[in-house]
Amino acid sequence: MEFRDEVWKIETAGIEAVPAGQRHGRAGEVFWIWFAANIGILALVLGALLASYKLDFWQGLLVTILGGASFLFVGFLGIAGPLTGVPMLTLSRASFGVKGAFLPTLISWINLIGWQTVVWVTATYAGIDLFANLGVRPGPVPDLIIFAVIGILTYAFGVFGHATVVRMQYVISLVFGALTIVLTAYLLGTHHVTGINFNRPADFLTAFVPAAGFIIMFAGVSWINCSSDYTRYLPPGTSSQRIVWFTTIGSTIPLVILIMAGYLLSTRLTQLGSASDPLSLISQGIPAVLLVPYWIVGIAGLLPESVLAGYSSGLNLLALGVKLPRYKTIYVDFVLCGALGVYVVLSQSSFLGVMQSFLGIVVAVMTPFTAVLLTDLLWHRRLPYQVADLYNFTGGSYHSSPGYRGGFGVPALVSYFLGIVCLFLFGSFPLFNGPLATVFFQNTQTSYVLAFLVTGGIYNVWKVVLYGVKDQTQGVPGRVPGPGRVGG
């Protein structure tokens, strides 16, 4: 099979492992991928929500830096890309089994579909406001035209595939990244931010820890399921350290600037954290001559994260067993997200808020998933990834070797479900409260930490019991290094 991955040409690979001889690129490209993914003006809303925890400025800054640092998880799992040439959810079969990975992959796909819809609708609202400033009166027909144009622009990049997506992220980072930072500085100046809390810190356990968990979940952890999707074309010898640091630094720079700007703006725009159309609220006070550039930057800043989510969603669909060429999976997303988005735009209902609350639960479930994948990456030298067996549904390492039963990775699945149980027992979500929520755990963000530790701890213990006293090359069935071996 020819693995074509060129700009403005349709990528031919699906979820197959990209052979070492077909790899290209440098680690530095992941900087631009994740920089662009985090320049959306909506990060200002995260800052406003951060302020709701009553943190002082220094606590808020530390929490924001921790949010950027959470992309270390994305960077670490991105290392698996050059190691295997395999997308993230296909690689999760190494943990959950070739059949057991179906549920985590389905949850990942639902998460990506949901966020694509939220971003598409938000960008549409911005487009409607843009044209309203140009004298076009809102209504069903112009609103749907704006919605369609934004959707076509977004999903076209995903149709072409990896190389085109990487190039687009680079260009948007340079052009709109700079404009976003300039615009943010202007907003801080025009809104005359005052009343900043510099010396009244909030309680560590009941405010700082939950706030940190909240930012971390909606920063790095929400992208865990896409990690190796954007590194699998990198050559096998690519520096792991460079992948980790370029990913983390590229994400942290825009996140710290925008989230802290939102934190500061919330002292003046007190409704910023709960506004249904935050971009419109932020635009108040901007001179008319600057409104069009503001809306263009706002829309452009939203598109990169939707492009990444759409491309990875297509890979998730293929991992679920959908028999389509990769580029056609983008059409599936376009139709599904489009149908949901049209309903929200035309009905102007509270459905978008309900969807965001639901997606908060889905993101929470990504926490134990993260713990499982990180554990296997840490173990990969002793238990190298068997790439060929990721596609073997009748035998092989991820079907019937120790810990696997009929294609189900029992240790990973049990640890994963126990982590989910912790979330729902101790968490407090917008849609419901866990039955065992206490004063300490009465924040979803704190239960994230518990779920991560429980899942990772149990899975590591299980690994030690199964493999800890055995050498990888001596007597671990189904794990003998061979042609399909990828590892240290």
C-alpha cells in the first residue's frame, strides 16, 4: 500500500501502521499543531470560570501553568507515534485488547463529535455577529449559510488529511496566533481591569485543587485521545524529549496568556463564565472599526481545534470497525455534527449548555483512560508494542496472552471501570452528584485526581503481578520480540 501524505493531496493511510520508510517530518511541527489548537478566544471563558473559585492572582497563574503542563501527558503519549506509526485509539488495543478497546474508542469518538459541534456552533454565533455588524440582519437563511460555510472550511482540511492539517496549524499559529495575543492585550487595556486579588489566597483543598483539576481536564487530558495521531508520521529516531517539550510549550504559551486574560477580564465582565455567547459579550466596548477584525480572529482561532478533532474522530471511526476510506469518515462527522448544530442554531435552545455539561462527564471518563495508556507506555521497554497484533482479532498478544481473554484486556478494563466508578461515586457534575460526594470530593475536578490514581495504581500492580518477575524475552507468552516488535 502506498502511504501518501502530502499537502493538498488526500492522505491514503487509515489506521494502518505507517512503515518506517514512509515517515517524514520533524518533532518541531507538533509545537505548531498544539499552539494553534489552543489559541481559541474561548480560553478566556476558562479563565473566567477559574476566577469563580476565588483564587488570588498567583494561585490562578499557578493553576494555569499546571493546565499547560498537563500537555505533558499528550507529549508523553505522542512518543508512541514514532515508536509504532499507529493512531492513539488503535494503539489503545495494546491495553484494552483488540475487542476490549471498542468501548473506550466509542467514548472518545462521542467526545470528539460533541466538541466539534460545540465549536462549530460557537464559531457560527461569531459569524452571525460579524455579519450583523456589517448590516446583514440575522435570520434562519443567513444563519444557516454562515453555519454551512464555516463547516465546509473546517472539514475540508480533514478530508485532505494529516499533511494538510499540519500545514494549516502552522499558518494559523503564525498569523492568527499573533493577532489573538495582540487582541487579548487590547481587550485588557480597553476594559480597564481593576480589583485584582493579589493577596487573599483561597483554600488549597477546597478551591486550588478543584480549580487545577478543572483546568487540567479541559486542557491536556481532553486531547489525550489524539496524542499519537499527529506524531505517527515522524521517523522512528525522532527525539522523544523534543516531542514532549514541543507539545507542552506549544500548548502552554497561548493557554497561559488567554486563561489569565480571562481571569483578569472577569473582574469587569462578571457574566463571562456563564454567557451563552461569550464572544459577543467580550466584544462590548470594542470600537466599531475593530469589530470585524475581532470577529475574524475569534472565528479563525476556533477552527484549528475543530480540525484536529474532526481528523482524529475519523481515525476513531475506523478503529471502531467502520469500513470507509479515511477521508469519507470526515463526511460522516460533517453530517452528524451538522445535524446537531443546525438544531441548536435554529432552535436557539439551551441544548448547547446541556451538551457541554454532558461532554464534561465524557472528558472526566478520559481520566482513567489516560492512566491506563500512560502505564503501558511506561512499561513498553519490558513489554514492547506488538504492532501487527493490534490488527489480529483471532489471536496474538492482545487476544489471548497473559491478562487477555478473547480479545479483552482484563487488567486494563477492570482498572478503567474502577476509575469510572470512583468518578461517579465521588464526583459532583452539573447533571448529577455522586452518592458518596463529601465536602472534599464535592468537586468533579477532585474526583478526577482520585480516578487517575486508583486506575493507574491498580493497573500497575496488575502489571507487576503478571510480568514483574519475568524477563520480556524469556517465557512471556505472545510477547516474544519479533518482526512486529516496537520498543526499547
